Amino acid sequence: MKTSVLTGIIQRLEAMVNANNSEPEVRRFELDGVEKCQVTYHADDKAFELSDSQRGTTYRFDDIDLVAIEIYELLG
């Protein structure tokens, strides 16, 4: 059985939420060495900011599942 990509994405996002840093947490998501998006977690307002590297657009999410699905689609 193949390992779930979505589980790995959620684990990375949960690590961002659980970090005790005063600075925003940032993660980059790549496919075959090409950055697809960058995600920043802002603990002060408990929101994720996703920057789509190819389109140059930014989206804001307050739900970990929604940002995980968006990342999954960008990696697909």
C-alpha cells in the first residue's frame, strides 16, 4: 500500500502549529525539486497563508484541512 501524501502534508502543518516560536513558521512544498508553494503559519491569528509559486497568488486559511487540500492539489 502506498503512503499517503496528504498525511505527510498534515503532519508538516501540525508541526508549524505546535512550534512555540514568536516568529511565523514557514514551510516550502516542492515537487521534483520545483517549489509549488510556500506556507506561513501566523500563530497570533491562527491562520495559514499559502503563496502559490507558479501563479503568484496568496490565499489565507483558518482551517488546516483546507490548506492541506490546496497543497495536495498543487502537488498533484
